[in-house]
Amino acid sequence: MTSPRFRIRRIPLNAAAVVTVVVSLFPVYWMISTAFKPSRDIQSAEPRLVPRSWTLDHFRRAVQADGFELFWRNSVLVTLGAVLLSLLVALGASFAVARLRWKGRRQFMLLVFVAQMAPWESLIIPIYIISRDTDMLDRLPTLTLVYFMITLPFTIVVLRGFLATIPPELEEAAQVDGCTRTGAFVRVALPLLAPGLMATSLFGFITAWNEFAYANFLIIKQQDSRTLPVWLSSFQNTFGTDWGATMAASTLFALPALVIFLLLQHHVTSGFAAGAVKG
């Protein structure tokens, strides 16, 4: 049983936690509530925290907007392609670093950390020049490769740390029973990597799903190849911004990432914790 002195000490920490949660969640609440407000309430000079009435008109305009289904499909294809490609390459790289002994292994991990720390925005111009010279502008595979490049270093670091916590004796026992090295990894280690795979998949999904700069910079002429973050700017015109439709579209855009996180949050937490045990 905790003492009164201990509970008093926890009051500032609890208050700081509450303030942090409120400050972080208030923009999300405002986005969702604005999406359901009638236009007259959105444009009112006296904003209200709780809408007086609710409407779905903004969601109808967002769904019926030009390119909604097309851009949604583009975002799904690019995001899933980048995540799957990153997991496939990172699995091989993390296995090579955690299980094999070869010259240059430490230098390789150092380069991975350097790549992870590099700001994405600083690479826009070099990537644009490479895409232009190789005739890869205005193509979805280009975005897929860019998002794969962005998420790969983090995926390697987490999976390598997670794989280091799995005793290699388990795979050796499977090899003694007749499995090949690849078969032992697939049957023994891979199922134990499930939390780490889910954690890195969620990171890659959120990163690729929300990315705007490259999608806006590399897709210039082919409007049909744009993704949802760029589509959100379509609610701005010469007469201003349709805030109701913009907030409704933003809510629909954020919904997939929120649902996936809620479904995987337990595995994500355990995956990040286990991946950080060994460096």
C-alpha cells in the first residue's frame, strides 16, 4: 500500500501527464468535431467545444470528391508495397547482423544508424534528380521505393535488436532435428519475431501513409498517381478552404492508421520493448 507522501509526490507527475494527453488529443478532437459540425457553426465567430447539432454532409462531399477512390487505392498500394519490401529486406539484413559473423558488420550497422538519423527532407532534391534522370518521375513505384528507403533503417535496427534476444540454440536444436538453417529460422525464430514485425510494420505504415513532401514533389504531371495526403489539398480553391470537408477528409484519412494501431497496440508495445533490450 502506497504511503500518503508517495501519493503527494505523484500529483505533479499525474497532472503533467493529464496536461500532455489533453494537449495532444485536443487537435484530434477538434478535427473530428468540426467534421460533424454544420457549416454555419464552423464559420461562427463563437466556436463551441461541443457541437450544437451534427451533420454528415461534409463526409458525403469528401467521399464524392474527385479522385477519392483512386487516391485511396494509390495510398494503399504504395504503403503496403513499401512495408512488405522493407520487412523482407530487413529480415535478411537483421539475420545477417545478429546471427552471422563477417568483416564489416559493425561498420554496416553504423551506416544504418547514420541513414536513420538523416533528415528525409534533405534528400528530396537528390532523389528528384535521380528520378528525373532515370525517367521515374510521376510513377507510384518511385514513391514505393522512397518510402522503403525511409523505413528500412529503423526496421533493421528494431528487428536486429529483437532477434538478438532469441537464443540461437533454438535454431541449432531445429537443425539437429533435420531442418536447414533457413528452415530453422522460418519455423523457430520467425514466429517469435511476430511482435517485432508488427511494431515495425506499424511504423512503416504510418510513415508511408502520412508522407506528403515526396508525394507532392515527385508526382507533378500525372494527377492520377497522387496519394491521399496530396488529395487533401483539393479542398482549397480561390474562394477559400472548405473546412468541413477538409476535416471530414482528414478524419477518413487518419482512420486506417488509428484502427491498425488499436488492433496491434499490445504487440507494438512488447515489440519495441523487446527490440530495445540488446543493441
